Amino acid sequence: MVESRPTQTTGPTGRWADPVARLSLPPLPREVINVNSEGRRPTGPVKGFGSLWRRTYAIRLVNSAATPAEVIRVWKERFASFWPPAGRFYGADKPIDAGDMALLNLAGPAGITIATGILVIYADDVSFCFISAEGHMFGGLITFSAYQDQGTTVAQVQALLRASDPLFEIAARLGLTTKPEDQFWHGALKNLAAHFGVEGQPVRQQAVLLDRSLQWPQAKNIWYNAAIRNALHTPVRWLRGLGAR
Amino acid sequence: MAQSTVDIVVRSPAAGSKILDVQGEITGSAEEALFAALSTAGSDAGTILLNLSAVPSIDSTGAGLLIALLARVRNQRQRLLAYGLSQPCRRAFELTHLDEAVGVYADEAEALASL
């Protein structure tokens, strides 16, 4: 049963977050891997290294009466619950709002968990937006939105991305980060649609290369590369685990 | 496609520069108008100035459009400046770091004086 919510704001009447210099994460469960996240600076595509892509994923909530505002309200309230098993989202225990910070634990290669952070920079009734932090595989700006198209509500994820550093750019060109990214958002959108009783709808995907060039001054971002730092930290975590037994 | 939320006029304040007078809210629906205006401005001008004094608000998709616009301008070997930012626009520039890549000025006179 979808709760009725008649108000729907069109146009950007939302709220931008107050700028923050560094991430300060909410209280986290003990089992969470929080390496290379606390204290990192928000970045985004302007400070990324690789080619600039816009990747858009959308699903039509066919035969659902949910309005765009209802979809976004539920998405904000239950954001983490729609994530596929390949990732975990640890945010504050409340609906997502501008200024929130969160930790992500993402499945990486060879069983490594990649920990990284995000800042919610903008939210309104029909959208909200994350920007990535130092160390994330992408300098990314990701907007989650919902809108009406020919009488059907559409839920959409649109990511503006540059790989953060040369290593992640190589991985992106080999599809090692982009394919899992695509699969991840397909899964998240299908889970969201299922909440509204919509099953079997395809996720439409579009990837547009906006700027082929590389931003070489940002190559230094590799210092914070979350894959490297989490890989180096993994043996430490294993040893600590053994010591705790 | 959704109806554009902006109107843009292109003018030439001085040799080698073009001003895009943007009026309205910058949202995702502004994409066609923004890039059409950039095409009208052409790649000959060394500097593109965004006059945002008639832009009361911007959403995150609109901020993404400005990041894409910045990439296009740089590819054309041009500089991008902006002036007349409202508080929401200023905040969007800060949070996305556009303010570190785009020269931001209070008004047109100050922006032109920087050329």
C-alpha cells in the first residue's frame, strides 16, 4: 500500500547542503569497514582524472499509482534497503537529506571490500544528489530522481563521472568498474520498482561520453585510491580478527 | 523532452569574448538551450562568460550540465567565467567545485576587467 502524498514540487525548490571541508561519518556498526573514508574531502567530476561520462539508468513504474514525489520520499527513507548485495550503504538513521554523509562498502576484486564515502549535496521533493569523496573510484555526481513521462512515473539514476585517478581510469576502460556500476544501478532500480509492485520492467541505460580528455593535474588522486588502501589494510584487519578470537 | 526552463541570449561585449545571458532556472531541461547557446557563441571567442544574474535557482542536474559545459569549453581551448551568482548558484558552484574551475565574479564589469 502506497501512502498518498498529494504535494509535488516541480522545479528546483530544493536545498543545497552547507559546504563541508571533510567527511564526518555518522555512528557506524562495529563490523563496518571504515578505511579511507572519515575525514576525506568531497570531490566530484570537476576534480576527477578520467574521461567524463554521463551514465543514465531509468525504470518505468508501469501500472503503479506512485507519483514522483512518493517515489523520492520512499527512496530517501529506505535508500539502503534497495541496494543489491554487492554494496552496503551506511548513512544516518533517517530519510536522506542535503548535508548527510554516508559510508559505502562495495565489493571489490579478490574479495576486497572497498570503503569510501559520499556527501548528499542537494535534495528536493523529486530528486536528491550525492557527490563522491576522495578515494572513491569515481569523481562522481549522482542524481536520483523521479518524473512523469506519458502518464507513467519513471525512477532514474544519472551519474556524471570521471574515474578518480589513472588506475581507476584503466579499470574503467577495461570495464572492471563500469560494468559492476551498471549492474549495481540496474539492481537498485529493480528493487525500488519492486517496492511499488512493479516487476519485470527493463532498466533503460544510456552512456554518453561528454569529454574524452584526461585531467592530468588530478593524477595525484591516486594517493587516496580506495582499492589500494583497502587492499593494504585487509591483512591488518585479518590479523586483528585473529587476535580478537 | 521537457520544456526548457531557461532562455539564453548570446552577445559580444568585447573582441574575443561572448556573454551568455541566462534567464530562468537551470535544471536538466536546460541542456539543449545551454549547448545551443555555446554553439552560437562559437569556438573563436577566447572567453565565454555566463551571466547568471537572472538565474534564481539551480538543481543538481543543472549543476551537472554546467560541469559538462565547462568540459566542452575547455575542449575548445576557451576559458569559462561566471558572474551574478544567486545564493543557490553560489552554493552549487562551491559543492561541485565548479568555483575552482570557473572564474567567478560579482558582476559583468568585474568579469570583463579580468580579461
